[in-house]
Amino acid sequence: MDNNKYFFAVDLGATSGRTILGTLNGTQLEQEELTRFPNNLIETGGHFYWDIYALYSEMIRGLKEVARRGITLTSIGIDTWGVDFVFIGEDNAILRNPMAYRDPHTFGKMEEYFEKVIDKKEVYGIAGIQFMNFNSLFQLYAMQQAGNSAYQHCKKILFLPDALSWMLTGEAVCEYTIASTSEMLDPRTGDLSEKLVKSVGLTREHFGRMVQPGTQIGVLTEEVQQITGLGAVPVIAVAGHDTGSAVAAVPAENEQFAYLSSGTWSLMGIETKQAIINERSYDLNFTNEGGVEGTTRFLKNICGMWLYERCRKEWPEEVRQLSHPELQGSAMQVEAFRSIINPDDDLFANPPSMIEAIQGYCRQTGQPVPEQPSEICRCIFDSLALRYRQVFQWLKEFADFDLNVLHIIGGGSLNKYLNQFTADSLGVEVLAGPQECTAIGNIMMQAKAAGMVDDIWQMRRLIATSVEMVRYEPSADTALWDEGYKKYIEIINKKG
């Protein structure tokens, strides 16, 4: 007799997506990738859109594979990137494909909104979210100003994971973690701010009912049941924001930890019971995003392996053919802190040449200019570890508990050199893993909804027994890293 429970996770990123089958027997979690597919931007009419129907079709393809295998699903959960949304019309039809956050229609609109509608500090005082021109608030403002026809005729606005759940169930909800990326959620009330919603010409009724992660949205419609060959499978609102699902999967022992979701971008933060919104968090541009079980993910975005990935694309073919360990191993032979940059300088946002941007920064600040791939790689790794130290020290200011451990999750958890540098730089224990944290968090919130785990700590204990973590202890070179950090601060202050 099969006593396993089976969960279907849809994990969508801005470039690709996948469907995963999670199998849970009560004490162990296993994952199997069922399908993987590209998520292509559509450029037409001067704008960039996501193909919502293609994403729906890929979900259906994965569900058909489950039915083909004769697997009885316990539930389905969906997570995606943040901020983007879908307009639904009076006839319950999608009005057009959702506009992508990369679309330039928001350029300059955030500043215009602060000047003409609500002051910048007041917006942060309500939402506590870092300022990015593509946040939902500024997308909606740009659409309002442009006379966007879908905006003008919408009955409902559904954030992306909620829109895909609606396509499966017919039920319109507003999941808490994804709503928190919009810059319209008030974390103090746990609902959308009427003032911010009204400021872009909308009402609270334009959005679905607010639900927390672990809530059942509905079951597959009869139409979807017929298409897939499945029955009335429940669809669960997991942490719809992919980072929310990832942080839910941190296998921490207790509340006294920081996390680093490491990949192309790095997100470093802590989990708190209340949002932290004050002058200091405003000045440092920290963000308060919704977490599971009423928690807040207080974090800061840091430019991560984007620097390395961009440089690797520019290096000659013989360098690109080297494995990551080979190239990074050669960087370890380069003098420590020879060249240092601020990874979050605007210079590195999206330069024509990342190599030239790094070299130009070093030239401007009077440092040796890295020329060889090994020198550039060492510069990136040293600089990231020092930036992590700076943000970690800020987090220690805000936390009302001791921070003695950093959990690194995501693809960057496999980078042994940067992980060791991070432990050395911060002077704390680093635990690396799991890599597939987003899918794990998605599956485990479904398991919680099914009553297989009681709370997030039981969930995290189960994850800890199901994944391998690598432990990194700080080295004895404390003085070396202190000198490196002193140099880092001097350089970023010089650059301004």
C-alpha cells in the first residue's frame, strides 16, 4: 500500500519554469522535476508581455503527466516572481497578456508619482518596501496615466500566481506574500492600503480576498479536470512569491538566523514577527516582504553572481570552457583584496561590458586594474563577501536577537569558495543548502495545508532531515578580513 502523499509544485522564474512532483512519507521529502520550459517575453506594440496562456498550458502539460502515471495528487501550489499582475474583465476573461516588469513604461513614473501623488517617505511609511520603478504601484500609475484600456475596463487584478490559480479553480484571491511585493500592502493591517490603492484610481474590490500561505483556494474546475484527466484536486495558496517559498524552506533550528538567497541576485535578511519601518530602514532601503505564518522577511537586495555571469559571457572561448571550480580555483591564487568594488554600485546594473565596468571602477578609485579572468573573479568574490558583511552588520542593528548563523540557500549554496569567504568575512557559521529551496518551500506549505506538519518549525526540521547542508566555519584570518573590510569602506566612500 502506498502511504506517500504527492504534491504538485509549479515554480516559475522570469526566464524559465518547471513543474515538480513532491513525495512525502511523513519523515522524508523527495522531488522529481516533471517538466521544464522557457518563459519567453513577447515584444509587440512597443511593450513587453508575459505569455500567460503558455504558462497555463505548461501547467496543464505537467498535470497531464501526473494523470498519465496514475498518481493521486494531494494538492497543487504555484509560486512566481513578484510585482506583475493580470487584468480580468467583467465577463471573467483575461483582458490581455500581463505586462512584464522589464517594460520601460514605468521609467520616470516612480519619481513622478512621488512628486504628484504621495510623498516618497509616506509611501515607505505605509508599505515599507524598497523603491523599484517596476513595483506594482508604479506600474498601475503608469497604466492609469497612459489610459491603458485593460486597466480602464478591469473588474479584478490578480497577481501572477493568483491569476494562474484562478485559471485552475475560478477563485480569485490575493495571496499575502505576493501582494507584499506590490508596494501597496500595509504589513501592520495585513491588507492592501486603501490610500495607496486609491492613489492609482482603484478600489480594494479590484483585488481578490486576502489569503495567507497554506490556505485552500479551491479545487480544479470541471473543465480542467476533463482536460487533465485528474479529479477535483485542491489548489493551495503557498507563499506565492518565490523568495517567500525559498525562505520558508530555510532549515533553521530556531529564530536566531539570517538567510542569504544566493543566485544571480542575492537577498540577505532576517525573519521577524513585525515589519521594521523606520528612518534607518528607509535610509538603507531595506524591504519588508510577507512571509509564512504572519512573519515578515526583512531583507536587502544585493547584486550577486550577476557580476560573474556577465563577465563569463565576455571571456574568450577557452576561458568559458573551464569549469566553474577550475576558474574559481585559479582566482584563489590571486592576492586577497587586490581590487575591490561595491557590487551594488549603479555602474554594474546593466553595463554594455561588465568587465570594462569593473575595470573602470577600479581605475576611478586608484586600485590595481584586474585584467586576467582570475583577477576579475577574485575581485568579484572578495567584494561580494565584504558587501555581505556590511549588510549583515546592518541586520544585526535591526534584529532583536543574536545573529550567529547564516543560511545560504539557492544555486549559490553550491559555490564553496564564496561560501567560505562569506563565513570568513562575517565571522559566523555558514550553513549552505538546500539548492532547490523554492520548490521545497512550495511543497512543504502544501504539506502543512494537508495537516502533515503543524507549523514552520516542524516543517524546517523535516527539510533538514531531507537535504544535505555543508557547514563552513570562519577561518583564523580575522585580521586579514578586518583589513579588507576597512579598505572596502574606504573605497566605496571614495567612489560615493
